[in-house]
Amino acid sequence: MVVVKLTSSTPSTRTQRVMANILQCRQLMDNSSKNHPRNLIPELCQKLYYANGSENGWLCGGRGGISIKYNDYIFVTPSGVQMERLKPDDIFILNSEGEEFIVPSPEKKLIKSQSTTIFISAFNERNAEAVIHVLSVGAVELCMVNPGNEVKITYSKTIKGIFNEQTRQFYKKNEEIIIPIIENAKYEKDLVGTFKMALKNYPSTSAVLVRNHGIYVWGCDWKLAKKQLECYENLFQDEISKRINKFN
């Protein structure tokens, strides 16, 4: 069971509200397609939980999350759950203003992802359609060996899988990519300011690293967001190896 909430964007009269809710709910809850966000997000969460062929991969400990835009609504994972066991009815659905429209049953005692405000920032600032936030080892370790506020990587075949948001083209392997690093905060909602500043200062980037935490990656659809996440992780592992070998 799910709960529908009336929001400020809902039509004003009672008849209009009822009819609008019926239509919207049918569209948003119709998950007959495997690519509907209510089916797709749990599937992606399971795959990312078992990333690198083992449990406790990129979505371990109930942390991290995924958000996908669909028909001008925002589908977002709950917070602090076992991501590999996520179900379609666990997904929160927000309107374009970020207000809760369809939420899980109260008996489940779920709250939406702590990263929701960051997801919405990526949607609004970069016209993204999907955002993935994971706690990858590569992202954390690279920040540990890189004390600055950005990471520069070049000459890697995997770079060709990264999209340059300023030129609107994929990078060539001999080009340099720059990924901003922002400092972690007690609560993820407190990262919004520095996250938006990173987007402004690095118009080419499709990802932001959070020191001692993880990475946010986005794209024009979930396929590109996932593809780039995998490419970034490979880039990070290669870069860490290069830096370690340089000092050995």
C-alpha cells in the first residue's frame, strides 16, 4: 500500500484534485515495464550493492541512493534500508518542487533519501534525468591521496566513457578530466551549497566527489549515469595504482 499526498501543485477544486490524482497515480504506479522507475531503481540498487562481484559493494550499510526523473516526477530511494532488498512500493515519488506525492505505507516507517536535496540540485542545475550516489572504495581512497579540491586524470581509455557536460561530447582518451572534491558534512543536506558551487565552478563535470564519503554521478538517463559511475570507478582505481607505484 502507498499513500498519496495532495501538494500545492495539485488543481484547486475537489473534482479537479480527484481526477488529477487518479490519472497521475495510474501513470506513476504503472510499473508493468521493467524500465519503469519503480522496477528499475530496486534492480539497480541490487546490482550496485553487489558491485565488483561481492556483497557490500557501492550501496552498503543502507547508505547511498538513486533518483530518476519520470514524467516530471522524481522517484527516489528511501534512507537507511537494505538496498539489495528494496521493493517498488518502497520508492518515494516527489513532484517537480520536491514535495512528496506518493510515499510508502506508514507501517514501513521509511523516510526518503538524505541525498534528495542533492539529487534535486543535479536535476535543476544540470538538467539531469538520473543521479546515483554510492560509497565506492575508489572514490574514498582517491580523495585520501589527493588533498586538493579537485582530481585531474588523463591518458586513460576509460575516459572515453565520461561525458563532458560543457562540450556535450564524450572525452577522448588523451584529454584531461577534472572532478571536483567537496568536504563532507554531518548531514548530506548540508552539502547542497558546496555541491552547487562545484557545479558552477566545474561546468564540464558529470560527477562530484565527497571526501571520506563517496561520489555523486548523473546523466541524461539512468544508462549514462550508471555507465559513467563504472568508468569513474575504473579511472579512480587506475589513478590510485599510478600514484602508489610512483612513490614505491
